[in-house]
Amino acid sequence: MSKNKKIETSQDKKVALTMGITNNWAFAGATILFGLKDNTPKIPHDLIIYENDLSSKNKKLLNQIYPCIFKKFDISRIYAGDFTRLSKMTFSRYENFSLLKNYSTVVWLDADILIKRDISELLQHFSKGIAMHKHKGIPIKSGMRENIKNYNLEKEAFAAGSLILTDTLKNPETLKEWCYEKTNEWASKVNGDMQILNLMLQEFNIEPYELDETYCCHPKRENADTRIVHPWWRKKFWNEIIDPQWDHYYKKWIAMGGEGPKLPHPIKRYIKYKLWKTGLLKKHGKNYL
């Protein structure tokens, strides 16, 4: 991982993995659960899914793949309608701060990732309280729609999709409420939760433990050591990005009786992916939201 110091898992509290999904993203959650099932972390843990509209059918199906704890997320906490690219469920990651009352480590999993290998190392106890992957060469301002004064927007941004919290973090409830407050206050100025979390780090003078890219790797940079593949923005595994392992998990979900987007014809899908890889295809694929 990083050269920063890491300490062992707390013996007094459990560990949690979390994600947030809407009912029409149940298929995406399912592919993550299949990845966890094939690469089950060695450290005992709970899997918590934040949701607002999951059907009883999808809850039952997801539980058949991997034991789940479902928690309702109050989407009214995000009252601004400015986040046209994002579901409000993405902000459920702020609830992880409150989980530190009962868990020593809380690992957030974005719903558009693919788990390729064992991620047990993420479930460790980080002395710095927060562990994230830094986007080298990508400044915070690249995700801003307007400037926000008194913050350094030239600093390299940490990825929100690799957010790990541990109970060494000071005042987690204060951090949680600050994130909600500023998300609503700056809704017209930021693209989403990633910018809020990065500004939170500056506001409270927090230096995260830096995770290796292997835990937040874009498909174009994937290698034999990659553990989590994470395509960001509109290109996903169900439109322009192809990964045989994700397709395999998706087919298993459909075979169980699950529902999801209709994937393009395999040959057409492959051609589109090759064009995207070579940079010849510039137009975004349709996002299933």
C-alpha cells in the first residue's frame, strides 16, 4: 500500500463494508457482492447497503449472494437538485462517519466498481483515521463549477470512491454534519461528494493515508495487481467498458431473476470498447440511472 504507518485491526469493534444503491442499480450492487464472494476478505465484517427504494425482491436476491444489512438513507438531507450527474444515494457515504461508534473500520465501496482480488488490506485499522487514493495530477478545481474562496483548489484530489474511515478519526459526527451542510450550501459550485470530502480535509487539517492505485484503478490503467477497477463518470461496465468478469457476474444476476440494463450485442459491445480504448470514440454511452 503506502509507506505510511498502519496498525492492526481493533479487537473491540467489528469492521464494516458499505455501499449505497437505488433499486435500479441493484444489478451493480450484485456484481460487487459476487466479487466479494469470490474474494471474501479474511477479516470478519458486516456488509451494509444504504438504500431508499430497494424492493423486497432485490433485497432477497442480494442477500442470497452475500449477507447484507440494509439501512434506509434519508435522501431529503440533500435538498439541492443541482447534482444532475449523480444519484443522491452517493451522499450516503457521509453516514459512514456515524458507523464509527460501532465499527473500528468502515470501507466504502462505490456501486460502479469491480472487485478483482482480495481487499482484506483495506479492512485494517489506519492510525490517520482516513485512507484514500490520490488522483495524481488532478487538481480539486477540475471538479468545481465555481470557485470557493479560502481553499487551495490546486491541490491534487483524493478519490471519494476509496474512502476508508477508522475510529481514530476525531469528531466524526462533526465531519458528517459539515459534509451535509456544505453539500447543500455549495451544490451549485461542486460536481459532487468528492469535492466536498477534499474540502473537508482542508477545513479540518486532515492528512489521509494514501492508498495505492490498485484499490481505485481506472480500466485503462489496470494491471495484474489491480484489486478494484473503478471507471468514473459516465463510462461504466454496462455501456462502453467491457470486462469479462463483470459480464460473468451480471449474467449470474440475471439468471437469479434480477433485472438490469440491456447490454449491447457482444460484438457491437466489443467494437465500441476497442474504439473507446484507442480514444476514437468520444461520445459518452448511455448511463443506466
